[in-house]
Amino acid sequence: MSSNLAGSREATVPTRVDAVIVGAGFSGLYMLHKLRETGLNAVVLEAGDGVGGTWYWNRYPGARVDVEGFDYSYSFSADLQEWEWSERYPAQPELLRYLDHVADRFGLRRDIRLSTRVTSAHYDEAATLWTVCTERGQAYRATWCVMATGCLSSAQLPAIDGIGDFAGEWFHTAHWPVGGVDFTGKRVAVIGTGSSGIQSIPIIAEQAARLTVFQRTAAFAIPARNRDLEPGELDELKAHYPELRDRARHGIVGMSRIAEGSTSALDATADQRQQVFEEIWAAGTLSGLTTSYRDVMTDRTVNDQVADFVRGKIREIVDDPDTAERLCPRGYPFGAKRPCLHTGYYATYNRDNVRLVDVSENPIERLSARGVVVGGTEHEVDAIVFATGFDAMTGSLAAIDIRGRSGRTLRDKWSAGPITYLGLQSAGFPNLFLVAGPGSPSVLTNMVMSIEQHVEWIADCIGYARERGVVAVEATERAERDWVHHVNDVSNALLYSEASTWYLGANVPGKPRVFMPYAGGLGAYRKRCDAVAAAGYDGFVLTAG
Ligand code: NA7
């Protein structure tokens, strides 16, 4: 096998394995474990210098998961329930420690090649093998190839003129330096007010001499009410893990303690609604308001009631009425753009050293040597933080030269938007599986629950194929066409398309506008996948060797 010396390009004799897994985050780690259990010899190729995926890269100040830790953790192994979460919403360092622990607990590291970026994956139809090549010139040949590349892994730097002219330091939240950044005494700009901006702004504001936030779209942010877990609290939850996990696996959003309202908000009185919204606001959950009534995401009148409630809260917190109005999200439905969980975000604008610059109508013109230029005004800063998001769901796949049957590239096939069957496979790319791919519930749910469902389904499918001497599993064009229609029908019945979001690819210039995740809920999706498997992998062609 070729060595792993950084920077060296090695002439290669391809390494033969049963499966190549790309990525060592939540998906790739579990996929490796599961494929080993299925009897495969698998290798994980990971671009980072450590395992952890999202939680390896996103080290920005305040980075924290927005799903409660006991839910945002693997459920597949009783052994792993030993992990003691310290906070309700664990922060990035703790999540990374957890994933390191998982890698050690299952002896995964011996099959993980770090600092190894995959550049291409080509299918050899005659041999029914994938050849996966890396930036260092290594090659692997495998029957099965699993892309565990993450939904939010391809960081997006906006095309603002003059980035090269800026004389200070700049950072992207998703590529934060390992040792952190000290902003003490500095004038700092944060560009972007999605989840990464909203989590980092309060902490940067405490350090910096002055913080200027450039906001293009105001987000709906809900207080996290994060706290240390009380002694015994986690034990109590763990005692009920079987029921809680079961509820998460079969629910809409993959979280065990989110109430899923079955009644219409229109049948409630204004006082009753207010009380429900107040209780959810006080509880601090990401999805609580979205699922409070069954019609929040289908009826704009109901949705406006939720949006008005949140705007009212913003006005209560922010002292300066003008700043409060600019922070109030408008023009799109609540929940259509992913809401954020925050800790002290709105109150940060009551600090003397924080200013909000609205760039919704006057976009950032350019960066100069000294700062950020908007509407002819130069905002002088020493450092810029780009909290500008990701080429979501397809970006990390498009970055790899993936070629299926007849040499057709995935980029070409998806040029008008991703086409998958169940988010798991795309026709023309046999034996290539996607974990949490476009067309699956993924980012609309607790990712860990969705990842476990995908990994288990893929491992079962591969096991089924191997037992029967099947060498190629491939989605049919008809099955994926029907699935894409269904995904579109479901999202069209909801309010998602009324916002310009990364769900739709709207944040990446030139990206086709297609609603990418499946909005039908994790439980319903799981049933569908199970039925497909039970019917002998209905919608897939299984070719015997
Ligand atoms: P997001 O949610 O995509 O947020 C990116 C932010 O950056 C958003 O406010 C964008 O405004 C803003 N943005 C992007 N380009 C520009 C330019 N050119 N000028 C001004 N502002 C800009 O990414 P995050 O990293 O915060 O969060 C991603 C997910 O990670 C999050 O949903 C959680 O699931 C965890 P826009 O809204 O496009 O107008």
C-alpha cells in the first residue's frame, strides 16, 4: 500500500478494497463500522487531518450543534451511550471529542487515511469496479463507493471584488484556524447572519474593540437556552433512551422531544396560540415553532403569526428601534430559511461596540485594503470573518470528478439540479451510494438520525447483494424520475420555495434552483426505504456477476 507522506505524489499500484468511503464525519465513521460488520474490507479517505467532518472544520467561536446532544448522537450502539454530554447543546470541541472517541472505541482509525483529498471516482463498467484517486496520486479500486462527503462541507466565499486587496486578516467560519483567533483590540467585520454568523457574533463582540455586522437577509433566531446538564439529568434521559430514540427515528424531524402538532393554528384562539409560542420560545428548540401546529409550513396566514411572534420578541430585546427593525426578518416565511438557535445574539446589538450594516438593498461593493465598502462608505476593519455558508448538498460531490457508465459525469447529469432515487443513488452510477444525498431528508432533520438510517440501509443493500452474487446495484431512471417528482410535489405543497435559500441552491451564483432535501419527514421516508428493500430493492437493477 502506498504511504501517507503529506505532499508527496506517488506513482500508484491501485489498492484493492471492497469499499471506498469518502469522508470521516458522522456518516463515514458509521459507514466504515457497518461495512466491517457486513464483512467488507473498507477504507475511508478524508481530506482533513483528523476525523469529525463538519465538527473538524467548523471551529469558529460559538460553534455548537442546534439539536440537543442526547439526540445528536449515534443510537446504534449501547456501548456509545456511555458518553457524558456536558451541555444541552454541545459545542464543537465536545462534538469533536465524541467523534474521536467513536473512532477509537471501534478501532476505526486503522482504515482511515487522513489528509487525503479525493479528486476523482471513475466507474469501470467491464470490471464493475470504481477507481478512486486522491490528490496525492494514490488510487483505490473498489466494488462499492460511498460518498459520505457531508451536506455542508464545501465552504462558499462570496464573489466580492477586492478580496485580494484587503490588507488585514480574513477567515471563513468553516475553515477556522485550529488554534483559534484572538480578536482582542481589533476592529472586526462579520459578513453573513446565518447560523455561523449568529453563533459567532456574540463571542467576537465580547473580544473585539469594534464589531461591524454586514447583514443581507435577517434570520429568524430562537434562544437556545443552552446550559450545563444537571447532575442526573442525562442518566434520566438515558434510562428512557429506547423510547426516545424510537420517537426520533420515526418522527418528522428526527428529534425525540419536539412536539409535532396535529391541529391547525387557525382552530386556536389568539391567546392559546400565544401561549403555545411562548412555551416553545421559553423551551429553546430549533424546530418547535415549525412543528407547533400542523399548518405552520403550509398556510402563510399561520406562518405569519409565528413570524410576527418572533419579530415581537426581537423588538423586546433590541433597545434601538431602528436596529430592531433591521434585525426583523421579512419577505419570506418563518422556517423556509433554516432558523437559527442563538445565545445572546439579539442583545449583542445593545452593546456600544457593535454596529449593524444592512446590505440587503446596497450590496457590499468591494473590499479595499482597509475594509469593506458599502454604498461608497468604507468601513475600516482589521479582520474580516466570512460567515457566508456553503455550496450545500451538491458542492462536495461536484468537487470530485465522478464518472459513471460510459464516462458520464455526475456534474453533467446534475447540471439542471440533482437527480437521485431516494437521495441514495443516481442512475448511471452503479454501486455509488450517497449518504444524506439530495432527495433525502438530511438537513431538514437531525442529521445523525438521518445518517444512521442511510448507513444502515446502504449496508443492508450491499449485504443483500453480496449474499446473492450481485455485482452491481443501480437505480433505474424511472424510479429516480418518480422520486424527483415526489420530492418536488412535497416541497411545493410547503412554503419553502418562497425563500431564496441554500436549500434551493439560491446562495451560489449559477446553481440551478431546485429544492434539494426531501421535506416529507424522516419517519415517512424511512418507511418508504424499508418498503423498497423489502420488495427486493424495488426501483434498482441488481446485476449478478
Ligand atoms: P448560511 O446559513 O448559508 O448563511 C450565510 C450567510 O451569509 C447568509 O446570511 C447570507 O445572506 C450571507 N451572505 C452570503 N454571501 C453574502 C454576500 N455577498 N454579502 C452579504 N452576505 C452574504 O451559512 P451558515 O454557515 O451560517 O449556516 C449553514 C448551516 O450550518 C446552518 O443552516 C445550520 O444548518 C448549520 P443571504 O441569506 O444569502 O442573503
